[in-house]
Amino acid sequence: MSSRLREIERLHLGLLVAVACVAYLTGWLAPGSVLLGGLVMLANLRLLGVLVGRLVSPDRAGSPGAVLGIMLGKFVLFVGVLALIIWRLPIDVLAFALGATVLLVAITLSSFRAPTPAHP
């Protein structure tokens, strides 16, 4: 796993804990649902990182059709897990969505901290 991805994961977990603590202290949202939303997105990010790392590595280069099929399968599986979570678990959907959004915030903040490449 790249150091960049690890940095995003650490930032994501820090922000997620902070948002869950604010949700707990204010009582406005369910902190468990915030955490669940963030952890589902973290699992998706890790799975995506593993898949891309294996599919794009020079020793395991597959056909474009195989790569597309595996990524489509991951997407369908992820959407199915989300549907099961939302329909079957007693969660606060707004809090879950906020927890899921924390990953996007972490990626954005991480991109601001990254050095920009020099253009010729």
C-alpha cells in the first residue's frame, strides 16, 4: 500500500473520530452510524487499493476486460452491502452519510497538503 494511501487513511480515521465525538457530544446525530458510514468507506478504499494494486502491477497485468469485470463486481458488491446496511440495520441514514463523506474530506485535505509537481 502506498504511503499516500496510508496518509489518507490516517487522516480519515482522525476526522471520523472527531466527527463521531462531535455527534456524541451534541446529540444531533447517532455516533455509531457516523462511525459505521466512515468504516464502510474505509473498507471500500482499502479493497479498491488492493484491487488496483494487483490488477495494475506489471507481473499480474490482466486484460482490460478482466480488470473491468473485477471492478464492476466490486462496485455491485459494495452497492449491495450498502443497501443491506441501510435497509436492515437500525441506523441514522443522515449520520451514516456524514460518516461516509468524511473520506472525501480527508482526500481533499490530503491533496492540499501534497506537493504540486513542477510544470515545465
